[in-house]
Amino acid sequence: MNPNPTDGHVWFSPIVPRNGESILEFQRFYAENLKEVTGGENLGFLGPITLTNWERSLVTMIMFPISHDPKQNRKIRDAFRRWVKLAAERGWGEYRTAPSFMDEVAAGLALALIGSGAHTQAQEPGVTPVATKSARGEQVFAYWCAPCHSAGPGMPGTQALQAKYGGKLPALLLQRSDLTPTLVAYIVRNGVSVMPFFRKTEISDADLEALGAYIVATAQTKR
Ligand code: HEC
């Protein structure tokens, strides 16, 4: 008998190629990121384990216990979202997920797909990378910036910029024709006020370049 039974669980279950290397890579990925994801706390994750039911892929799995403690559950949800992002950067998309995580998982999948597409295209001679780059910039923006810089209520970035400029400059980043890629890059790497900075492991230099170009180009067309 477990004196502290859990009340269920959610899974984080990215799909990886069906080979031993992928299993080892996932184990490494898990070990390397565990501390950052949990803040060093034991959140009771189980795993990672690997499911072999499919012929062409493996599903790796980490289980997160759910409890009656809202504080603990919030930590679990934050950790889950972090895993989704980290895995997406490696090109790993989720097998399936609970409704409350579907948006993050879909964004992560798109990032993973576009990421892998961008790499193959860029290596092919004769393919102009411009469209790929701008699609990539859009994707990076949607994933990392839109949660705070979209239109509508409850957007911390949009609200703060509305307050800062009082309408003299657009509150929406994508309408700011005064921004340059250099300024965007500086702010993304250093953060400003309550806006966090982003590491190269989150937004690579290439992605940052695509992001800056996308923001500037979009603002120019919306002027
Ligand atoms: C957690 C919310 C959040 C996220 C995510 C976020 N920002 Fe911000 N951002 C803010 C806030 C809040 C401000 C206003 C800070 C201030 O008060 O000066 C801001 C300000 C900025 C500014 C400065 C604009 C100005 O005129 O002062 C730029 C540029 C910017 N963000 C770009 C980005 C980009 C690009 C991303 C995505 C990589 C991003 N932000 C992600 C919240 C966020």
C-alpha cells in the first residue's frame, strides 16, 4: 500500500526514430535537462521508458503524477510544457497529449517539422532559403513571442508596450516598423523589465536572425 497515492498521471511521450541511438539520446536529453525543468526538486517523475509497439518508431515516455495539491500540479504542468519545448527543439514531437497541452504540443510539432525542413532545404543547392527563413521566423515568433506579444487582452508584452508608448508607437510588435533586427536580437538575448531573455539553446542564432527579419518584414508590410 502506498500511504501517499497519486491521483493519476499525465505523460510526456515524444516519438523518436526506432533505433538504439535514439533511446540513448533521449536518456541523455532527460538527464541533461531534468534539473533545469524541475528546478532541482523531486516532482516524482517516472521514466523515461520506451514503448516498442510500433514498427517504425519508438515512443519514449515520462510520467508525471497528479495530486490534489494545486501547487504541486502547477509545477507539474510547467515542467510538462518545458519538456515539450525542449523536445521540439530536438525535432521530437509528442505522440498524444491531454487537451490542456494540445496548443503547446501543436506549436512544438510545427517547430520540429519546420526546423527539419529548413535544414534539408538550406543544404540543397539552387533552393533559395528566403521563403524558408521567413516561415521559420514566423514559427519562432509564434512559439516564443506570441504568448506575450499577440493582440488581445491579457498579453503582458502588448499591454506593457501600450502603457510605455501610450499609443505613440504600436503596442503590437509586428506593427513596429521602427524595430531593427539588431535591436530585436539584443532584447531577445538580454530581456527587458519583466520580459525574460532567451538562451541559444532556446532560440539559436540562426533562428534569431530569421525572427528579426520576420518581425521587421511583417511590420513594413503592415505600415
Ligand atoms: C513573458 C512575456 C514575454 C515574452 C515571452 C516575450 N516578451 Fe518581449 N516584452 C515583454 C514585455 C512585458 C515587454 C515590455 C518591457 C518594458 O516594460 O519595457 C517586452 C518588450 C519587448 C521589446 C521592446 C519593445 C520596446 O519598444 O520597448 C521587444 C523588441 C520584444 N519585447 C521582443 C520580443 C521577442 C522578439 C520575443 C520572442 C522571442 C519576446 N519579446 C517575448 C514580454 C514578453
